[in-house]
Amino acid sequence: MVQFRFSKRLRLLTPRDFDRVMRVRASAADALLRMYGAANDLNHPRLGLVVSRRVGGAVTRNAWKRALREAFRLTLRELPARDLVCIPHGDAPPELARLVESLKKLARRIEADLRRRSAE
């Protein structure tokens, strides 16, 4: 049976992990999200979430986090093996299908940017 849990191995857990991703400065954005990415030494992607009060109150922030985790879980096998930090824009989480497409599109753009940088 395939496990679809959002386990600790799939998360960025420490401030050092977040700082490393933000220092690389590989980013992409659309109307829903801003995403930062960095290489990792693992064979799977990891997700970090930054959901500030600008997005809304606690209920809205938690809804964003749940939606982003679910979108990540559903696209896990399609994402590159990178550390990704997502920062949502807007006041309400969108439909899951839009969020899934946004995650995939932004991750592809970051992957292309990181590959281009490593080739230089």
C-alpha cells in the first residue's frame, strides 16, 4: 500500500534549512504563490511553508497550510528533488486543482533556473 503521509522527511524543519533555501535566491512566482528553491542531497523534494498574517487570520493561514500540504502530497512524484519554500499570496486558498498546477509550474521554473546556474 502506498503511503501518502506528509512525514518529517518531506518537510523543512529547521531555520537553517529555510535560510539555506532563501540564500540561494532561486525563485518563481505567480498569482497564488512565491516559491524559493535550492538543491538538496536527497532523492525527494521537501516542503517548507511561510504563511504570514498578511494572508489573514489563523483560520485562513491554517487553511492555506492544509491546502499547500495536500497539493504537495499529490504532486510529490512529479516534483524535482529540491527543497522548496512556498509563500502564499491572496486572502483565501484557491481550489486544490489550481494550487497543484501552480506548484508544478513554479517547481519546473525553479528547476530550470538552478540547472542554468549550475551550468554556468
